[in-house]
Amino acid sequence: MAARLGDADHARHAEEVLRDGQTILRGHFPETVLRAWHTAFTPLLDAHIQREGMLRNRGTERYYVTLPFTAPFADERIFADADVLAVVERLVGADFTMGQLATDTPLIGSEYQEIHRDAPPLFPEWGRETPPFQLAVNFPLVDVTLDNGPFEVAPATHMLAKDEGMARLERGEVALQPMLMSLGDVMIRDVRGLHRGTPNRTAEPRPMCVIGYSRRWLLRPEVSIRIPRAMYDGLSQRARAMLRHNPIVDDLAAVAPDTEVYQAYAY
């Protein structure tokens, strides 16, 4: 899919991530595609809840569900969008990899999460943060409002040690901000920014998709995408390169885990 934004736009969005920890491309993904994702996701969420029972792996009434790399989710219009990848490349280098395709969904009865990061520092003994090494690209499958559990982030905390970021929050020097998004909006963020999920006070689930992109040398084995060989054979060369660290399987159903393996998420 050809880029719709120019180099100056890509640079501006990358600079926003470097400065603030996140940026949003408004109205970027096709709503018709995302509605198809929503339709296909609903039974996956129901099955996940039935299977895992009381294991609410992101907090009370909040569920993390890895998406199968099949239609409609294995869609290069989304995970290989030229504009998103142009911003990603400016932040984590030219030979980046993709290792996550999943969702986070609060239901009614969900609560505030603890403020956290999604990755530990690379070199904690150093006492400083490094340039970006892991990004999350988030996009909702419904409009995100103040009522249905928006993601809250503390801007410009991604380049601070966590203790310093928390201290600034406590002193009121920075504040958590709800990230309200419409269907079609895409957020690119540094996973080290301090953030939390908030309660969904409505009767409808609020699914937020996440695609993870990392520098070429970073591998988190608890997070991966199982790729059916039939799907892999139809991918573009760039998509194959991005997905190179993920297992290719002959039968997705035969290797699907009984429970979600990505449990430790807060740092």
C-alpha cells in the first residue's frame, strides 16, 4: 500500500514520539477493514474468556488476546502500512522486526491498572534511558471515549528512569492524559512511557489492537506470532523480513496454546 503522507509528515510524527512518547495518525486506517476485524474478534474474545476463566491476565475484567495470523487480521494494509512503517523505521532503524499482533480489551467491571511500562530498561545499571528500541502501534476497533476505558499516558516519561517519572507524577509536574481515539486512528508509542488502562463503564467491550515493532536485534520470546505456512507464502518480501523471528507452522490450530502465554507485561 503506497504511502499517503510525505517525508515531512513522517519526520513530524517520529519527532512527536521522541519528544512526547507517542503520536497519533488520525483517521488513517480504513474503517471498513477495522469493522471486519471487530466482527471476527468478538468470538475470539468470548472463547478466550471461556477458556481462561478467572485468569484475567491484564487486571479485573481486562483481557489480552493474541490474534491469529489469518484473515482478516493478517492484512498488510494494516501491519505493513507504508506510513506507519516509515515512522517506525525512523525510530527503531531500517531492519526492524514485528513480533506482536494482539488486543487489550476492558469490559464493564474493569478497574484502573497500576501505572506501568511495557518493557524494562535495556541497561538498568546505566541509570539512563536509551533511544527507542520497542514500539507499540495501537488502534481501536471502536471509538474510544472517556466512558469505555481509554488508555492514559504520562507524556514525556519514556526517556526518564521509572522512579523519576513516578516522582514527577506525584509532584504534579506531569499528569496522566486519556488518549481518546476514533475508529481509524493509529497511535505509535514508545512502550516505556508510563501509562495505565482505565475502567470501561459501558456494556460494550473496548478492544484496542497492538502491533509490536522492535529493533532488529531485540527478541522477547514470550511474545510471538505463529504464522501459517500458507499465509507466509503469500506475503510480500518486506512482510516476510519483518516477521522473520516468528515461527512458521503448518497447522495453526495444532500449536495454539491453551492459555495466553504473554502474562508478565508491567515493568
